Amino acid sequence: MIYLIRHAVTEWNEKQLWQGVVDTDLSKKGIEQARKIGDFFKMNDIKIDIIYSSPMKRAIQTAQEIALKIGYDAENILVDERLRECEIVLWNGKNIKDVLKFHYKEFTEWQNNLDSKIDNVESLKSVQKRMYGFLEEKKIQFQDKNVIIVSHAIALRMLISKVLNVFPPHHLNFSLDNASISGLEVTQNKIRLKFLNIVL
């Protein structure tokens, strides 16, 4: 099973600010959320073989807290650049109200067009290509193993959308909360969504 975990909450999440690749830390609540995820795996006796993380601090911190709870050596957490969040410099640090006020045209284009071309904003197609590329590369290695991948809202949403063959703006039709767990399984070289957005 591949467990897709959206990083636990940061202060920016709590303030509902877009953070993209701004390298924020987990908040106190976020640390508690990450530990609770670790407890879930431990209490259900789910042995984790591999942990991968985005290179961003909030993802690594989430992975480290989980590792600590389940007895997984944090030094063995594997970091892959492809798991990072979408680059959204244009509206970093803004809430959705301000984004729509100051960047409505750009935001609408980005949200509705997989292949948008906006300065300082990574297209959803680019995010999806690197996320799914990672999974395609690793899926044989992941078969018959329990793997945790800690990443981000947009990145995971685009990965799941690719698996489901869902295109913008319909990629917004499911929730993906902080510290949520979604599951993929690889069988006969196929990737299927097993469960979505479990929040503990």
C-alpha cells in the first residue's frame, strides 16, 4: 500500500494563506497531528518499509514525527525533489480573498487549465508530470511494500487526479486536508486509488 500523506498543519495553513514553496515549519498543532498519524500506523500494526518526503521542512517534519512514533530510523527518510509543492510565487502569503481580488485572471486560468502559462506560477501539468513520473518510476519497487509519501495539497491532488483520470477544474471535487491519509495500491502494474482523505 502507498500511503499518501499531506503534511500536517503550519501557521500559514491556520491563517489560510497560500504557501507554495515558502519553507514553513509545522505549528504546535501540526506536530500533534503528525504524531497522531504515527500512532495510527503503530496501533494498527502497519509496518512501513519506506518513507519518502518532499524536501520542504513541513513535509520532512511530518515524516520525522511519524518515523519517531513507528520506530523507523529518521535518517532513512528519502527526500525527492519531485514531491515538492507547486511554485505559486504570484500569490504566496495571500488568502484566497486577496488572490481573487488581485490575481483573478491568472488564478482562474491556472486553476482551470492544466497547461497554463503564467509567470512565477508552475502549471498543474508540470506538477502532475513530476509527481506521476515519480510514482511510475518507483511503482515496481513499491509493489508488496508499505510506503509513506509525505507531500503537499496541490502536488498530491494532481497525482490522485492523474490516477483517476480527472482534469481541471474537477480536480477540486475532493477534499485533501492537512494530515490526511489517502491510499494507492499497485497491482499487476496498475495504480488504483484505495481510499481518500482519512483524517484522524
